[in-house]
Amino acid sequence: MPQPPDGSGPLSPERPELLEMIAQATSMDSPTMLLDLASSLLAANEIAQQQSPDVASIQELGIEMLDNVAAETEPLLRIWAEMLGDEIFRRRVHRDLSATGSNSLPEWIHRADQIRPRRASAVISEVRIEETIFLEISTAGGPTTLATAVERSGSPFLEDAYLIDDSIDSVLADVASNPEFTGDRVDLSLADAAARLSEAFDMGEHMYPPSETETWPGMRGLLEWMLRLLPAGGTGFDFRMWEPEDISEIVEDFLRSPHAAKLSEQEAEHAHQLFELQANYGNNDPLRWSGSFVTRLMCELYPRKNIAPDDYMLLMPTTLSALVVYANERSGIDDVFTDNCLAAIEANRSRYEELVTGERRDDSPFPGAGPDEYLSELLTDLEDPESMIGRLLLDACAEAAGSYDALRSLDTEPLPSEGLETTGVADDIIGRLRSLETAILQASDELFGEPELATVTLRLLTEIARADPEIFRRRFADRTVIAALFWITAKNNDLFPRSGGNPTAMTIGRLQKRLGVSTSPKAKAATLLKAIGYDLNDFSEVVLGDPRYLISSYRRKIITTRDEFSEHMPD
């Protein structure tokens, strides 16, 4: 990606090297190099703007180019006119260049307004941990293909994007001819490609640290341009919501298999959570394992998500070794993936043991050396176990209410039935919000039997719309946003089943099925929450900390806990 010289913006209209790059890209027979240059310069300028408020916007630089070096920069300006999605800038470029533009440029540049996404396919690795989405871009100068690499561990997120100077058929033929390729090709409709790319792009925006490669975020401008041109209404990543009984069936089959014959009773106890973590935090398929997920499991997920005696935790790798062989053999995938898993287990064994016996607790949510020390200190401070438990429960209640003051004043009055409040909402998105309102009012009672949830969800919708109206100017299926909104508000009110939680019949999987959404609502929910300054934690818990978003039945539970342990309330 083009980099700015020290102390300057990424491009100056009269920089010789910039003009040389434009001339070189324009002279190529293929459009790939100029599209790459236009998108990369846009990304470089955005980065420079983040680092210094004095750097001019790309539109300002474009106007300066028109005024000073229009002939030399015309190819770049014509691409930017379409890529930026700024109608005012687009009209200015076309108006000025209609009088001064060159007729000697390649025809495809003059016809940049006809550049369109044409076809799409995806290649998915055999262990479902990686996917590359190929989008052929049609130009009057021939095709080029935008490849977007997606990491499918947990919620899919964009890892990289790059241009390939060829048609999608040629690209996929090259992939298929690779003797090491063992994945699947899936041809996508343009609408489905749009849904997958949008999900991966949105989730990638919330990753920390952000993905950065030789070509990303250089291709961001090109990808966003194509997303604006792709049709809406498609189906994104198809993720199954695994119910506990589904995992239990796999565990039972594993324990009956010869692979588990030598496991002790305690070793066998690890199996359920291992399968569950792969289903929910890995590739969504507990029967397909990769070395990369084994590494993540041993060095992050398993030590962080478990508080148990060290001797018990140290048994897990033995179970994992037997489990990956069973799972991959049952799925019939290439033995090389199982070999990679077993090698990863051995390579990470010592690190896992270090995390379990010591450093593991450094990454826990408890202050100090770990949960045992934290609880001991809290127990000492509060003098008896009942006080400790009471204070922990009260802290959770105060977090849900927003503060201890809010907890003290919480009541059980049912929320009123409210329509959409549009004060302060941008006029051009109100129609879109109205269509969401109708569906929310209907679904709240039908799906959850909680009419108050409609009020909560509409309040949240309004707050998000005020904070970031651009979300609702994008193309998306209404059902996708509705599922994400209910995913947020239902979690915030403890309406989904969890250990010790509400045993309601409505699971996340059933919510998706009833709304006709095949992909997890989590990615879109993360985008919506980000708009109001809320970042999901690693456990995907949602605690909005505002009584306005609490239905009366949940407030009643909170108040019951508050009153039971009122003597332990802090002053």
C-alpha cells in the first residue's frame, strides 16, 4: 500500500512519484493496477488523517488535482469519482473533466461508472476454519477478481483482501489444480456474497488489533464500493446454533468409541466443553479440528474459561488428543489435519501447563494473582462467606441497573407500550426504521411472550439510529437487524437459556429459525452496539447497564436479589 513520506500526507497533487504511478497503472492492459492504486491511496490518506488532523480529505485533494494537474491525474480521479460514493464530488469531477479530459485514455476508464461486481464464489477449507470469497469485477477493460480472506473461528471476520489480475474462472481453476487443496468450492449469488462480505467486514472492524497486511486496509475502498453495488437480501454465513443436547449426543458417541477407551473418568469430563468450544468459538463444527484452533484453545480459551484445580486442568490435553482423532476420522477429512492437531497439542503443551499452574490467572477477570486470591481477599474484607456471596450478587445487580443508586431506586412497574421515537433521527432513515418497528412489535410477543421487550428494542433501535444513521443507509435484510436487536435485548434481560439462567424455550437458534436468519446475529449485533459505544466481551455477554432497557420481569428478579442481600449493600 502506498505510504506517505515522513511529515506529509500520503499524496500531493504535484508529487512526481504519484504522477508516475498513475501513468504506469494507466498504461497497463488490465484495470487491476489502477483499481489497486486508487483504493490503496484512499486507505493511506485515511490513515494519515487519523494520525494528523491537518491532512486534507481525499475529496479536497481531488479538487486540488482538478485545479492543478487534471490531465495527469484524470485516470485516478475518474476511479475515485465512482469509488468514494460521494455524489457531489462525482459531479464535480465529471463536470470539470468533460471540458478538459483526454480522449486518449483507455475506454474502461471513461466508462468507470459501468464497473460492477459480476460473479462470486467461495473456497472453504476442509476444516472450515478459513474461507476466501472471490468476487469478479467487470470493467470495459476486462475482468479482475477481488479475493477476500475470512477467518471463520468464532464470528467470521475479514483478515485480508487483494486483487487478482484474472477472471474468477481462471482463479478457481488455479486453486483446483493445486494438489494440496482439499477444500470445497461454493458458487454464491451476488446477494449472498454481499451478505457474507458485509458480515466479515463489519466484524473485522471490531477486531483488536485490527487486521493489517500488505494489501489490507489498502483494499477497503474497493471493497466498500463493491458492497454498495451488490444487491441486498442475501444469506450470509450459515452457522448452526448447537443446543446442549446436540453436543451431548456427540460426546456420548465419542465416549463409546475406541478412541476414548483409555480415558479416565475425569479425563472424559473434558470432552463436552471441548466440543462445545469448537462449536461456538471455533469453526462451528465440533467434528472438524485444525491445528490453529487447537493452539488457540490451549493458549487462550480453555485456561481462560475454566477455574478448576490444576491437576484436573492438566488432564485436558490427553482428552483433546483422543478427541481430535475421533472427530476428524468421523468427518472423513484428510489425515494431514489430524497430524497438525496432534503436533499442535505437543507444541503447546508446556505453555498450557504454565497457564494452568500460574500465568493462567493473570488473564482472568479477577484482580490480583487470580480468582482464589481475589475471593480470599474479598472473604477477609467482608468477614464471612455469606457477605462475600451477597456482595458479588449485588455487584452484578448494580451492573445490570447501571449503578448502585439506580439499583436502589429500581421498581417493578411494567414498561409502557411505545412506538418508535424519531426525535433526533435523520429524516432519510425514518422510513427504514418504520419497517423495522412493525416487525419488532409483532415478533416480540410471538417469539418471547414479552410485549415489554418491544418497547426495550424500539428504544435501543432509536438510540442506535441517532448515534450512527449510516448503519441504516446500508443495504441489509430487515430480518438480520431484527435478529441482532433481539439478540441484544434478550441477552440484556436474561431471556436466553444459560447455566443458572432463564429456562425459556426461546434459544438463539430458534430465534434465527423463526426469523428466517441462517447466520449468527452476533456480528450484526456487535456493529449495532459499537454505534452506542458498547464493545462485546469475549463471552458475548450483554449488560447495557440502563433501567430503560430492563423489562419488569427481569427487574423483579434483580429486586428480589437486592432485597435478600440488602444488609450487604455498600454505603
